[in-house]
Amino acid sequence: MTPSITRRLLLGAAMALGLAGTAAAEFPERAITLVIPFSAGGSTDVVGRIVAEKMSQQLGQQVVVQNVGGAGGSLGAQQVAKAEPDGYTILMATVATHALNPLILKQKPYDPVADFAPVSLLVLVPNVLAVNPELPVNSVQELIDLAKKEPLAYASSGNGTPLHLSGELFKSMAGVDITHIPYKGSGPALTDVLGNQVPIIFDNLPSASSHIASGKLRALGVTTTERAPSFPDVPAIAETLPGYETYSWNALFAPAGTPPEAIAALNKAAVAAMADPAVAERMKEFSASIVASTPEELAEHVKAEMAKWEPVVKDANVSLD
């Protein structure tokens, strides 16, 4: 091989490596799709749109929201799990998509660990135990005492939802048997509790907050271990039942196999977005606590959540086709 040919080959290889490095450094080069696995208007959708706007600014490319509702979030999660692992399709995940559905669904449409690359845990959102004011209880302990004397029922947004299982965990830890009444969403459940067709509800604090503030619902306890800043007078259920803790959460995932440089860029943008003062102010409106984790911390969080909920699902005998 002549020296001139060798030089050309080396130059070509160097150029190829340089182009590859440039391509990796330039992620993203086009718009990114953020799949929100629920319909528009819910708390996950609200968080997703706030994060998408700020990440667009950080990345210099549009992060486009796509709502893919159905099957408790499984349809949207499955779509992302099967997407091209290039960083251009990501998921706004929840406790439902990455802890509960994999435990509850008989047919497993995806593996929450093997099929996804974690990006960042974003926020934790409290749930709340509330009652119709006509129910003669003013505290968690009074509710437990009443439930041991007479039959009661609680409403949730549906079978197998985080709110249903918050109720089942409460029943187990309090030693009471309260009948679960599932609804197709928080809206219908709230309507019947406000009308006193069902006296008790487990709901997301954001969706119930206006009714609590107006006095149409009486909040007995939030499900996080600490009180919610927006309702500091409402105790944590854990103040009566030590160790009780549930919450909703939102996190970003990409398909498994997404290049590390894409994950790093997405994580950096997500963390910066959550540090924005305007985002922090919006999150305060519904008592969401900002986390903004590393990918590794999110991976550990998912494992811990599945370990926590597995015995609750088993004891409650919850399963869905």
C-alpha cells in the first residue's frame, strides 16, 4: 500500500470519527416526541406539558406532546417501549405504568425494567383521603373507629389504579374492611362523593384540592409521610398509621438501548427544566415535590416501588385482563 493511499485512508477514518462525534454531540437534531400515556387534562398531562416546554428551551429542539391514553397507561408505555431507541421518543411515566400495571395485568405488554432506559424522576404528587362532610368523622382515627362499627365504602378512579391501592394499603394497615367502589376516572368518583352516594374517596390532591378548600370535601389525611405545603393543617395519614406512604409520581423514560449520550442530554435538560423557578412555582400549585434525579436513582426508585406494591396487589387479589 503506497504512503499516499495510507494517508487518504487515515484521513477518511479521522473524518468519519469526527462526523460521528459531531453527530453524537449535536443530539437532538430534530423534534422529540413525549408520549403522555393518559388523556389530556389530568395531572400527568399538566406536568408533561410544563416539562416539555422547558426541555424544548434547554435542548433547542421542540419536545412535542402526544397523548396516548388507554389501558391505565399501558398503551402509551408500550408504544415507547417498541419505539426506535434513538432518544427521539420518550415517555412521561407514572407509578401506574412502571410499578402497578406490570404487577396487575395478566398479559404483560412490556417489562418496566428491561424495556426502558431511565432518564429522570421528576416529581412526587400526594394523594389524599377525604370524606363527604356529612360523614361524622374528623380524623383518620375516627374513620378507623367508625369503619370497625359499621360498613363503609370508598371511591377511587378505577380498579388497579394507584388510588385504589392506596385504599387497599390503608385497609390493611388500619385493620378495617371498607368496600371499594371503582369509577372510570377521578371526575365521576368525586361527583358521587360530593353527592354523598359514596362517603369516602382516595384521590390525587390536585384534583380534590378545590373541593377541600371550599369545604365540599373534608380532608382527613395526605398519603405522603409529610404534610402537603398547600394544606399544612391536613395531617399525614402516617401520623396515625406509622409507615403508611403512597404517592403518585412522574418520570421520564426512553426505550431500552437508547445511546448514553442521548440519555445524558435528556437528563441534563430535564434537571434544568425542573430547576426553573417558573416550573417550581407551577408545581407548588398542586403540592408536587420536585425530585429531578439521575437515571440510576430512577432505576432504583422503580425497583423499590414494585417491591412495595407487590404484596399489596397480592393481598388485595387485584388483577386485570
